[in-house]
Amino acid sequence: MRKNIVAGNWKMNTTLQEGVALAKEINEALKTTETHCDVIIATPFTHLVSVVNSVEASRIGVGAENCADKAEGAFTGEVSARMVASTGAKYVILGHSERRAYYHETADILKEKVTLALENGLTPIFCVGEVLAEREAEQHFDVVAAQVKDSLFNLTAEDFAKIIIAYEPVWAIGTGKTATADQAQEIHAFIRKTIAEKYGNEIADNTSILYGGSCKPSNAAELFAKPDVDGGLIGGAALKASDFMGIITAF
Ligand code: 13P
């Protein structure tokens, strides 16, 4: 069966020293806490090696927040999937709405990134989600289905089975406005049905689909109680160990 997962996305926050301290604090807290989910932290590139070396791999999986859409070469400033994997990181967030919006990452670019991540043994956490105007126009199902299909449905079943999906409605990210648990369940079930139509029920049932967007200790339990919500991708609340632990223990 699919895994429950709580993943933190630190975004462009923390210095190296602050990030290592935060990772250690979470690692320590996990030693004395009974958990019912996998825990992942995704950090800036600069932090990866140090964070990998500061946590126990059996307690925390470490990931990057992005990788390049090219394998290697003259792409000044880019960081490849192979480089990410060489740090010991196991995951990479791809298709985050901030990357789509501010860095113009298209479905085709994301398709390349997903392929390179998989080729290098990284597990993509692939983000989808509609903006407010799309939700208000009731286009959210179409938008999310297209995001899943256009960047992932070229994959073989074997490769698709390695993907983690994160549904993050853009209007809920960093706004304090969370999707209701019923809204999350409705679209998570729709995403799972979309996957089933292409890859079959077994792969769809085994795909972890996380919710992201103003998820916090006070609302995590209600969201995670929904049958198709398999955990969370956490921004702001992942930057404070006690809040992040409060979400982890919501399972
Ligand atoms: P917030 O939890 O800060 O709303 O961010 C969610 C997010 O974008 C995680 O990737």
C-alpha cells in the first residue's frame, strides 16, 4: 500500500548553519516520537551534503527543491539531478508552482527534469495545483489533470510508480488559506482516478498524493484523515521543528 509522507519544503530560507541546526532538531525529536509516516526534508542545494550528514537516513529522507532540465555541460549556475544524487539526497521537488510561475517552467521542461531525476535514482515529488481564478472558474480538475498528463504520462508504468504527487492549490500557498479537507479529498481522488485510467488501479492505489498549502499542526489531522490524502508538503510550518513535528504526529 502507499506510504504516508510528511515532507518539508524549506524554499529559500535558512543559512547553512540554521538549516543544519533545524535538521538536527527534527532528527532528535523523531528519536523520541512514535510516527506513522515517512519524513522528508527538502533543502536548498547549498545545504544538502551537510543535512544528509546531520540526520539519520532511517528517520529522514533528504531532497532538493529543484534540479536542472539538462544532464550536464555549459549551463552556468544550474545543478543537475546527478549532482543532487551525489550528495546523498534521495528526493527532488519538481514543478512547484513558484518554479512554474517565477521561473517559467513549462510542462515540457518539467518532463525533462522528471526523466533526469529518475535516471539518477531520485524520487520526484511532483507538484500540481490551480491558481485562484482557475478554481473560481471551476477549471481546477482540467488544470490539474493536464499538469499530471503533460509531464508524467510519457513515463513507463515502472517509472511512474516511483513518483510522489503533491497537490498544492496556489491560492493556499503561504496565504493562511487552506483548502478544506473535503476540497482536498475531492481533487486527490480525481488525481488518483486520472492515474488509474492511464496506469491501472494498482499503481494509482500505490501512489502517495500529498496536500500542500498552509498545512499546519491545527489542520493536518483533519486533512490526513481523508482517504486520498496521504500526507503533506509543508512550507512555512516546516521551518520550526515543533510545528513540523506537530504535523508529523497528526498521523
Ligand atoms: P506553505 O505551507 O507555506 O503554505 O507552503 C506550501 C508549499 O508551497 C510547500 O511546497
